[in-house]
Amino acid sequence: MTRVTLNQPLTLPCGVTIKNRLAKSAMSEALGTTDNRVTEALPSLYGRWAEGGIGLLITGNVMVDRRALGEPNNVALEDARDAALLKRWAQAGTRQNTQLWVQLNHPGRQAPKGLNAENVAPSAVPFNPALQAFFPAPRALSDAEINDIIERFATAARLVKEAGFSGVQIHGAHGYLVSQFLSPLTNQREDDWGGSAEKRRHFVLQVYRAIRRQVGSDFPVGIKLNSADFQRGGFTEDESLAVIQALEAEGIDLIELSGGTYEAPAMSDNKRHKESTLAREAYFLTFAETIRSQVKVPLMVTGGFRTHQGMSESLAGGALDLVGMARGLAVEPDLPKRLLAGLDPLHAVKPITTGIKAVDRMALMEVVWYSRQLKRLARGVEAKPQESGLWAFLANLVHNGVGTWKTRRLRA
């Protein structure tokens, strides 16, 4: 059997080929306008990454509904008003035969207080007491509203394809709406959308089917999915496997494995993983190995990779098909070139802390600190790998406060 290397191409079920085995996972850029339009900063940023040698770029989450934002300055995609800038973004990010996929998302209940007129979710389940100061209690969605959101995912996917992007990824992880439907903690419905594991996955299957109807069979459609919620009574690995098998049967092209939510941020917190897991670098590699014998759909594992050797050995082991990375690319946009040449990253990725316990328990700083680095890259300047987590938090507090006020004022 031939040993798979980082330099080898990968052909997806739809027939599209990714030029190597390195993929950028989604990071929140927050580079949209106050009214959630595309800006020139996005082509600038993604052009820089495309020149860095990576095989697949997945954008930060693009919202499918302007009324449901995850944070200020998200891009929301509902219609063709940004067609020209979307095309420039697609052209920049597909240089050098790079695949550029748009991650489509709806935050559900996971949106900060004051940003949206209201937060909605499968069920009216609030966050735990420690986070209720940050996130308001949501309202349960009606059946009609659920079907509207499904069609919004499909419309956004069609617009993405028309603009020249290479594919789309459904965000089904990290506690956002699709993930909320899958988890028994946040989906306590007793209708067609909940009440059993099979019914809880009905929403994501309908989203996938609606997207596929709009983009056809030869356009890549993937999903980012939790291996588990890492919360007692939440979405389990067995349930995740069942979702993956159902999506594979539908024809999905790529499954990116991650895990956790803002309440249990396993996707970025190495304290939540065993020493043996950290030594192997990939946080979710064990789950990938567990399901590899049961599914043939291409798997991407993101989280924990630190060295060329760790990536190469994980790939050669056969449990994954793409090595996902994110934070390293925020401080080192040319990192893929180094890895493909057999070199390690210049900068070590480490947890970002502020010294404020309530903040550091969340995955919040992994979004905040790195989004500041992305803004620097988009301006054509270098990142600041040593920037203080506390300084970044305070600066973002001011920025988000102003951004939330502007967003609400715009809608008033």
C-alpha cells in the first residue's frame, strides 16, 4: 500500500481534486461591513493564503440570515447584491489551483447579547449560568421558520457557486444551529425535528439535500461536524457516526471532524484532551480511526497539529485524508509551503489567555485573538504572534461593543 504524503492530491466523491492534503479550517474573520456586506479585505486575505501553497481554503462562517449573526461584521449572504465582490473573493482565493469553499452557518442561540433582535434555537434552552451574561435565552423556532432557514442555506450555496467559489461547507459543529439540532441538550423538541437521534439529524439532512438541489452533483459539499459535544447528556460519538453514515449515503464529499461548544470548547482547549492525544497532536484522530473502518467518505481532522512529523504520520496512518489547520495560518500565511518542504512551523500555536477566568473558560479568545491577526494579514502587514491575550480581549470588547451598537442602530 502506497504511503500517503502531504503533497499528494485527493479526489473527492464528486470528482473534484484537491492538489495536496493540507486544508485551512474556518476561522472567523469578521471582515464584513456593519450591514454584513463583503469587503475588499476578504479577497486580500484569501489571495495571500492561496499564494501560500495550501490545497483547500475554507472561509470563516458566512451567515445565511442577516437577522441571525454570530458576531458583528459577519458576512451574510441572502441575495446577489455583493456579486461583484464575491467574484473577486473567489478569484483571489482560487489562485494556483486552490480550492476555496464557503462555510455556511446560522448561529442559533450562540450569538452575543444585543447583537440580534432575538436569538432562536431548536428549543428555548438557555446557556449555563456562567455564560448567561454573554448569551441571551433563545426562542424556539416554529416549523415554518425551520424550513425557511433550510432554504436560506440552499440559496446561499447557489450564490456561492455562481460567484465562482469551488464548494461549500455546512457548519454543523461548535454549538451553532445545526449542532444545536443534533444535540439532545439543545434540541428537546417532540415533533419531526426532535425526540430521537434520528429525528434530530433530520435538519442537517434537509439542509444538505436543499443545497445539493441548488448546486448539482459535481459541486463539492462538505460539513464540519462534532465528534461529540463533550457535555454530559449531549451529542455522542455514536450519534456522530450515525450522522456521518447518513450523510455519506446522501453523497457528501468531505467530513471535517471537530468537537465541543462554547460551553465545552474541546476544539481549542488542550486541557480537555488526554496526554496521549496531545502527544499524537490531532485532538480528534482517535475518533477518525474509530469510524474509518465504517465509512469511506473523505475525512479531515482539525485541531492540535503542531509539526510536520505529526501531520505526516497521522495522514500515513490512513484515518484521515486531509490535515486541517487554522491558527498557524493566522500568524504564518506561508506555512503550507514550509510543511510541503518537510519543515516545521516557525511559530508554536498555544492557548490564548487573558487571566480572566470566566473568559478563559470559553473558546472566545481563540476567535478574538486570531481574528485580530487576520485583519492584519488582510491589510498586507504581518501578524503579531506575541500579542497579549488581555490586550486583544479589551480591544475586542470595545470593537464589538461599537459594532453591536452600530448593527442595532442600523436596524432601528
